[in-house]
Amino acid sequence: MNSAAHAVLGVALLARGPDRRHVAPVLTGSLLPDLPLFLFYGWQKLVLGAPESHVWGAAYFESSWQAFFDLFNSIPLAALGFGASLWTRSRGAALFCAALLLHALGDLPLHREDAHGHLYPLSDWRFVSPFSYWDPRHHGARVGLAELLAMAAASWVLWRRFQHRLGRVGLVAVNALSLAAWIAFHGLQIGWGSEAGPAGRSGWNAEPLGPPAAAPWDPPANRARRTAVESGKLRLEETSSAERQGGFPWRPT
């Protein structure tokens, strides 16, 4: 799921009641797991100047970056923190950890080759879902549309729950920007046989990001997949076919 959807849904589901003090820990827990991705992208693009194909096709799968991502998306660690917060009767910490858990559970069924290791540090198992929250080749446009509708419903709940003017302006802005991003990335075409690609190009045949997906139940294959990338056995062209066609180069987080 996109960061904005995590934030809106998290606050709607967990920050119950009119007390705005509950919003901050929930909002922080909803957004924190995506922070490593923003840091990773900033480092790759602003410091190293890497092309998009290398960022998402090779660098993303390096074991050091994967461990960094997994640390912030770990269900066992978030559950441990939630249990500790209940033990110490810290409501703010409990809401923060509950938001971390909700974020991980929201991401779990919507990632393919870019799946996180949600059982870190107990296992490096990764669920390679048949659905992607962004990839048009794996129902990304329809999943994104469903995400927008869920955000709109959650925003209506928050609009009625909180009367703060700035918060309402923020809700409108977040929904508007998310809709604009969906249109820019997927276009207005949603094919039922094969979805449209970036900028609304149907029949998009860009090569998959990263190496081929392993079976969801096969952790050794996942490890071999990442090892192959790091050893240079699997290489991507410097310019993906999407970029050659002039497609939208941004990949949502």
C-alpha cells in the first residue's frame, strides 16, 4: 500500500474517539515502516545518481538494504513492542505498535518481487503475492483504485470524527494527490485482460522489476534470488523498456 493510504486507514481504524492525542502515535507508526524506502531512494538517486532500473532492479534487492527494510516491517518486533506497551500500560506506545502491525498486515498481500521479510529476524520468508499495489501487470491499477476508495471511506469517517480545520484540509489534499498519482501512473485505462501500463499505455511489456519471483513458500529460492542479483548473475538493462517508451519513471512507495 502507499504511505498515504497507510496513514489515513491507520488513523481511522486505531485513533478512535475525539481525543486528538491518539493521532500522533498512530500516524507515526503508520508511516515509519516506509521511511527506509524514502531514505534508500534518496541515497540512490541524490547521492549515487543511479538510474531507475538499477535502483529497483538491483540495489533494492541487496541484502543490506533488505535487512534495513525488514527491520521496520517486522511483525514479530512490532508484536513484541505491543506486548511490552500493554505490560507497561502505555497507551501511546500500544497505539504506535498497533499501527506498525497494521501497516505490515496491509503490505503483506500486496507485494510481489518487492516483498518484505515480515518475519524478521526469525525468518527471511517472504510472501510473493499474486497481487501488487502498484505493478499494472499484477492488478496494480485495480488494487490502487480499491485503495483510493478505501481511503475516501476512511477520510469520511475522520471528517466526521474530527472538526479541526487543518486536519480536514490535509485529508482533502492527501486524497487529491493520491488520485493524481494513480492517474499519472496508471492512466485512465483499466483493462480486464491486461492492464494499462504507465501513462495509460495498454499492453505494457516492461521487464519485471528485479529477478524472477520465487514461490511464496520457498525461502531458499528467495535467498538464491537475492544472491544472484548481488553476484551480478542477473542484470537489467540500464534503461527499462518503460523508460524507453517514455513511461512514467516514478515508482510509488
